[in-house]
Amino acid sequence: MERPQSIHEPNQFTEASSALDKAENAVAQAQSHTSDTSLRQAENSLEHATRAVQEIQEAQNQIAVERLNKRLESAEQTLSETRRTQ
């Protein structure tokens, strides 16, 4: 049986995608201009994006969920690598 689609689901996808866009930009900024401040801002953006992506884990469109999960994982990995090379 299919789960009913929440009326809020499309908006939650938009919010999660937007939060990820901001996190990816913050990570890129930290990567090119590494400082404690840029790293902290990237971490905060990633935390926000993580919460937004967690909100949609049970959504009907699992392909979109998986894509967002992969983007989040990639941004987290990039930030981790940036921290190691600092």
C-alpha cells in the first residue's frame, strides 16, 4: 500500500534542496578560504541541511530522497577532507 503524499511534501523537498544548496556553497567557501569561521559556518549549514533532509526520509519520492542523501553525504565528505588538510 502506498503512503499518502503529505500536502507539505513538495515544500519539504524544496526546503531540503535549498538548505543543501546553501550548505554546498558554505563548504565550497570553506574549501577555498579555509578559516575557523568558514569551517564553522559550513558545519552549521550542514547541520541545517541534515535536519531538512531527515524530514523527508519517508517521502513518497524515494529517488529524490536518495539524490538529496547523496548530495548531503558528498558535502559532509568534502568538509571533512577540508578539515584534514587545514
